[in-house]
Amino acid sequence: MRLATRISAEGAHKIEPFGPYSAQSAVENDVVILIPARLAASRLPGKPLADIGGRPMIAHVLARAQEAALGPVVVATDSEDIRAAVEAAGGQAVVTSPDHPSGSDRIFEALSRIDPAGSVRFVVNVQGDLPTLAPGDIAAALSPLADPAVDIGTLAAEIHDPAQRTNPNVVKVVGSPLSDRRLRALYFTRAPAPAGEGPLYHHIGLYAYRRAALARFVALPPSALERREKLEQLRALEAGMRIDVTIVDSAPLGVDTPEDLAAARAILAGSH
């Protein structure tokens, strides 16, 4: 049976069956999708609750994650208002500490709360500001974990817009090709890299972790290159963890500014 974890405001939980899995995945019975959602944001305060087509953004992200049909979906938030919005949309949420420095720390607390017995083996971290995310891309991030040598799976898309090649807000992944649709990550950077002829890849900040890898990652101190590039995933590489990247067709729109929000509204209005 597929299981959902409902979290109350007091942190108590119960497990309720709600139908069979519809996705076919080697790891589907061991997966939970967690969506970190923080109310404060420097460039777009309150963005998880920003209205897009009559629904808060977090409800759109929740729906995309549910459509992936890989396992239970839980929002990890620092806000009772976000929790209420998630539950109004028919989802589950857990209120975590407001003091976490990153979404990874927030989802690890949520995981410990909803699954203290440790039955979940794979954790997918879906950012709460990706309302145009394709549900199939969530499964694509998980697929590298079929290889036991891989600690973390993530996504990238080839950059076709020349302006994005030099835009420091477009994070690039430098990787060794394993196939036409797969890289082994060697580095992440805001610079246009690697040099020379060939494609550049836009890293998409969605991660699938082995549970043990997530526990190891959040226990590590920030690394030197992480602090320099301001990219958390470099901490894992510097610690010797393996990150493999699935290449997908396009990058979803990440909503960080009022202009991004307007673009997301236009995209989703056109999809109906």
C-alpha cells in the first residue's frame, strides 16, 4: 500500500493508506518527496504563498510532486501559514525549526519526524519555488540512485541561450559524460565552464538522496568551495560523495523575483 504521513501542528503523526503506487520505479516503495518552503525570502518575501492562477505557488509545486507518483509528498516549512495553505490544497506538511541554514537541513528534520524508524531509503528534495517543474523530471533525478555507487542524483539541461552561459545566477555543472543523458558531476560553478567547444549545462536544484547520504551531508561543515561559489552541493563533492546528473530537455522556471513570478503566472495560465 502507498502510505501518506499526516503531520499535526504538534508534531504527532499517523500513517494512513491511500491507494497503490501508480509509478514504476525500482525504488518506489522506499521514496518520500520533501518540499522545503520558507516564508522569508530576500527578493520575494512570502513567495510560497504568492498567488498563481488563484492558488498559492506551494500548491502548484505540491501538485507537480504528487503527479510524479513516486511516494508520499510532505512540505517542510517554518510557517503555520504555509502549513495551512498546504493542508487546504489537500497535502501534508510539517512545521520545522525556523533556524535551519538550508533546505537540506529542513528536510532532514522533517524526515526524522515523519519516519523515525528509518524505513524510507530515498529522499527527493523538490524546491518549493519550481511551479513549472515537469513531474517526470522528479523521477529522472531519482534514476541515478539505481547505481549503488551514486550518493546523490540531480538534474541539468543544456544551455541554448547565449546570455545564460555568462549569467552567474545560472549555475553550471561540469561533468564527465556517462551516456547521452547522464553525467558524473565533477564541479558546480557560476562561471561559464568548461572552456572550449561543446555544450554547457544548467544545473537544476532538485536532489535525490540516499537517506544515509543526506544524513552525512547535513552533518558536514560548509566547505571552502561551497563558501566561495555559494553553492551547497560543492560540500558533497569536496567530501568525496558522488553526484550523478540526468540531462532533461529544459530547466523549469525558478521563482526568485517579481519578474519570475509574472513569468510563472503567464506560463501556467497558458497551460490551461
